[in-house]
Amino acid sequence: MDCCDLCRFIVTVEKGRITKFEGDPHHPVTKGFTCKKGKDLVQRMVHPDRIRHPLMKKNGRFVKATYEEVFQIIADKLVSIKQEFGTKAILNYTSDGYGGIKNRIQNIFFNCFGGVTQPQGSLCWGAGIAAQQYDFGSSKGHFPDDVLNADTILVWGRNPKYTSIHLYIA
Ligand code: SF4
């Protein structure tokens, strides 16, 4: 959820329904504390308005489509770009919103497809990576506990209370 805290949850499922959802107390950093965004994931998953099928824009409106339909359109487009311009003409852009392991699964597909163009970082994080490379020569993070060794902490352009709760309570 646009968050690098990487909480771990213990989820209890009974008869196909989630009946309990809590932070894992054995997680070395988060120690079972999770934010509201994490806890609300269950509501989001079972929400009646959740989109459960592809949508295609037709005549200015989104209409329901089948997976076969949209896969065929995407496949045709990818193949035609590959044939006409080569695979590097395709930009594989993926980033935030959902930050789990499946967020990057399409990299496997695009590698098999021939290798495509990829941005470094996301729209905002690309700038962060470049700044770290200028300042330190590489972009490597610290262990979370290292923040306790700092004499001064400068928080720039973010509010950890809302976007990185474990930094806030560290
Ligand atoms: S702090 Fe919240 S958003 Fe971040 S990983 Fe934990 S539950 Fe998810």
C-alpha cells in the first residue's frame, strides 16, 4: 500500500472467509503493529464495489469485458510493436499502490518476451535513487534500527505518521 514497512500478517481463514487478521508479533521490525491501511485490506478485498473483471473503454464509457478479449487485444498490440519497432519500444512501467511480490511478476513475462525498457524506480522514487547516487555513490538503504543512531533526522516531503508509521514510532 505505497509503504515499504513490509508488515507481516497472520490471517485466519475459516470456510473460505477471513475471520481474523492481525500483525505478526514475531516480525523483527513491526512487532505486530500495523497501520489502519493494512487492517482495512480485508474490507477492500470483500467490498461489493471491488472490480472483479476487466473493463474496456468503449464510446467514452467503461464496459465489462472478458479476460480472453483483453488478453487478445494486449497480445496483438505487443506482437505488432515487437515486429515493427523491437521490444525496447515497450515501456514496462509498474510501481506503487500495491507493493507486494506480484507487483513485479510481469518482469518475468517481459524478460521472456525479449526484454523491454524499464524505468529506474517510480515517478517519485526515480528522483530519490538519483539523489542517493549523487550523494553517496549508490542507492542503498539502512537497516530500520539504524535510525536510532542518528543525531539529526531530516524528514523531507513526507509525513511518517501517515506514510511510514514504524519510523514515527521508532
Ligand atoms: S505500515 Fe500499514 S501500509 Fe505499511 S506495510 Fe504495514 S500495514 Fe501495510
